[in-house]
Amino acid sequence: MANFSKSNVPQFSVDVYQNEYLPEGGREVNAIVTVTSTGGGTVGGTAVRAYATGSTPDAAVAIMVDCSGSMDYPPTKMRNARDATAAAVDTLRDGVHFAIIGGTHVAKEVYPGGGQLAVADATTRDQAKQALRKLSAGGGTAIGTWLKLADRLLASADVSIRHGILLTDGRNEHESPEDLKAALDACAGRYTCDARGVGTDWEVKEVTAIASALLGTADIVADPAGLAADFTQMMEAAMGKEVADVALRLWTPVGTEIKFVKQVAPTVEELTSRRTEAGPRAGDYPTGSWGDESRDYHVCVQVPNADLGQEMLAARVSLVVPQGDGSVQTLSQGLVRAVWTDDMAASTSINPQVAHYTGQAELAQVIQQGLEARKAGDMDGATAKLGRAVQLAAASGNEDTAKLLAKVVDVEDAATGTVRLKAKVEDADEMTLETRSTKTVRVKK
């Protein structure tokens, strides 16, 4: 990657899409906030300094590979995992700090060892790939220990972008759900992490919870032969991240209450409960690390009642990134407004962006509810929920999700959501639908 200078710090823009008109007595204001980062480079003191000198990339990566006994069934699975990790190591940019962790019921440093991170160059990449050849399967699964070791190693580097990649093929059977949650709580905000489940013997909710807590992506690699391509793609995405710890800051006036904040594209991610206070009437919602990309957020606020003809600022949305001295740098901002009117046409029209993403959020929810009902033996409930999912996917043009649904139900009429549950469904198809249920399509602007 080319050397960065302060002249090509990425530019962040915030666009707000809403219908600001409320009827008499109306109090709920909905807005879709589109955040776009373009132009490469990085923001903030240390990051700019590192890139400006053309020296070291400002990033550290820890790769966590499941080495539990189940990785030996079939034997190709462990080999594919080693090859995939080697492919990821090859994708590291020179100068990036990195480590490889072998995960069982304990976490082991595979490379470089000694509580250290290696710095990527031709020699260390080669050494890492030699170390990978010694990886073998045996033991249990305690993912919290892997995450905590990754945190310790990543924290040892003076960098601003810290990223993990985690691969598992089984259920987290050798620690309690409380232990995993405690590990995730301890690591949240310290690094981002992409999680992948390989094969079909792992628990979707465990893998998606890891990615959700650590603001990364989750996916299934049903066929282990696909791991190398997936790991390469994940590492390329990680290498493209240039700004860490970006927060969506919401300021609201007196008497205004935030109902919810959620990311709605490229995936649905609930952020409401992750708020940290940021001064009077302001709160920060974490968004993780950014490269060249665009994401959409749904903000819903309840404003105090007002008379017809009045208008007010319902919320100010800022994008902020912390600085070394404890202050924050504002990257961009947008305004959410409320205007009371007796024009029925104006006050009752739903903004197309808001309508689209409300449907996408419902789509994710009904897929998960439908699959839960199916597992619980409630076939009528499953048919109703998955039928609604088919209808929403068709209406919003979410073709990828529609294709996944068609492997679980026979679609008689997509427009009305008339479906029949398939008698036999492959585990991989059901798990793929559940894992990818939160993936959304962008509204066509």
C-alpha cells in the first residue's frame, strides 16, 4: 500500500434521510443516517504520524485457529484451516504486527510466542507458515480463553487498529456461557473481530454473538475447502481499515428521548444498549474500524409535544474519533429535524429509506423467529414467520436472502408470503440462513 500523508486523510460524510413533518400530537422522529468514508489514509495523531513517515502500518492482527479434537473430522478440515491461515499471513502488509493462536480448552501461542507479536515481512511470514505446519487437533473448546489471549497480545503493540480473526468448528463446551460473555465484555472496544464457523457442528448464536460484541463480521464456511478464499478476503478487509474507534455521537435537546439506534446496512446491529455518556445530553455509540466504506444507521427519537408550525432540532448526529490527549475529533455531522404541520400528505408520508430499513430489520427478526419455531417443532409458527420473511425479501429486492430462504421453504407466492416448510433441510442451508439473516440490501437511492 502506498505511503500515506496528512493530505489523504479519509473524508467522512454524514447524510440524513427523513420525513421531518409530524402531525399535531406527533412525537416520534425516524431518520436513516448514511455514513461514508472515502479517500484512504487515516485520522488522528498516531495514525497520521505512522503513515506520514511511510514507515509502519498502524495495525495489529491476531488469528485464532480452532485446534480442538473435532477439527480432525474429517482430517482435511485441519489441513484447510492451516492453509487458510497461511493465506491470511500472506495477505498481511509489511510492518503489520501479528500473532497466531491455537485454540482448544486453553489458548496457545503458535507464533511468534513469548507473549510477543511478530512484525510482518518475508522472513516472519515464512516462519509463521513453518509454525502452522506443526498445528494438530486435540482437546476441547473454550473460546473465551482465545479471545483474552488475543487481547493481551494485541494490547502489547502501540497501534490504533487492532483486529482479530477467529475460526471455530464446534460448540463452546469447555467453558460456561457466562465465561464467554465475560471475555467478550472484557474485549469489547479493545479490538474488532471477525468470526467464522466451519462445517455444521458449531452454534450460530455463539459465533454471531462474538462478531456482534466485537463489531466484526460473522459467516459460515460450510465446506472447509472454501476457508483459504474466505480468510484472504477477511484479511484484505482488515488491511483496508484505516481509522479505529469511530463513534456515532448523538446530542439531543432537553425533553427528547432516544428510542433506539441501530446499524441497518450492511447488517442489522442493535447499538442502543452500547451507549456511553459523552457530556450533557450526548452519548456515543461504537461503530468500530473503518476503511473505504459506507454504512447506514436508523435513529429513532421521541420529541416533546409542540404546536403546529413549530420546528425543532430533534438530534445532532456527529462522527467522532478519540485523540491521544483525551479530546475527540469531529469527522462530520448531520441534523435530524422535527416540524409540526397540519398538511396530512406531508406528515403521513413515510420516508423511503426509513420504510426500507424498517422492513430489513423485521426480515432479520422473522427469519430468526421462524428458525427457532422450526427447531421447537412449532411448524405453523415457523411457516408464518418464514412466509413473512419471503414476502419482505421479495418486496425489498434482497435476492441473496430470498435464495437462502428458498432452501428452507418451498415458495408458492413470494408476494403474499405463501410458503410450505421443506420436509428435509440440509444443516448447512439452515445455518447459512441463520448466520446471514442480518445481512441487508441498501435502499436504491
